[in-house]
Amino acid sequence: QLQLVESGGGLVQPGGSLTLSCVASGFTFGYYTIGWFRQAPGKEREGVSCIASSPDYADSVKGRFIISRDNAKNTVFLQMSNLKPEDTGIYYCAARRLQFFCDAGVNTGYNYWGQGTQVTVSA
């Protein structure tokens, strides 16, 4: 069965850090582009980051978030630092067939999605 499972969400204070993980089963991450998306309350889903041969980031998170992948473990991480209240939302990972490069602003074309993990940034 093809599945993606996110974990690592929680409550963190502004300026804090949190690392999310996305573990795949039923397919190999190395064959796919992996993207991270989020949906804040009352807002549409937005792309946060993606990684193919190299990573890409939304302008809102550049310099604060780092995406990485461990293909041997079928796992992608999203390291988040200097978190802001506007980073609050449900974070999803998703997969699509491997591209040479990816665009973090593109939120279509992904075939597989995880269930999401809640990130709340609040004092």
C-alpha cells in the first residue's frame, strides 16, 4: 500500500524550532519528488518546500526552513527554525514522480499525500 505518514508536529513558542518527518511505505522516495505543504486556519493550502535533485522554498520560509531527504530510509525531513505564529497550520507531505528540479510554489501534480501533522506556534 502506498502511504506517507507525517510526524513531529506540536506546540512551539515563537522563535523556536521543530523538525517534521515524512516516512513513505509502498514506494521508494528516491523515485519521487517530495513536497511539504501547509494549510493555516481559514486559508488555502500553500507550498512550503520541495526537494528533487535540489531543494526549493517558499519565500515566506527561506532562511528558516531546511528540507532534506534520506532515501535509504524513505524519509524526508523539514527542519523549521525561528518559527512565527503565521507558520501555524497543518503540514502535509506529498509525493510525485521525480523531477530534475521542483518549484515550492506548485501545489498540484502530487499523487500521494499524508494525513498531516499539526504545528502550532504560539506564546
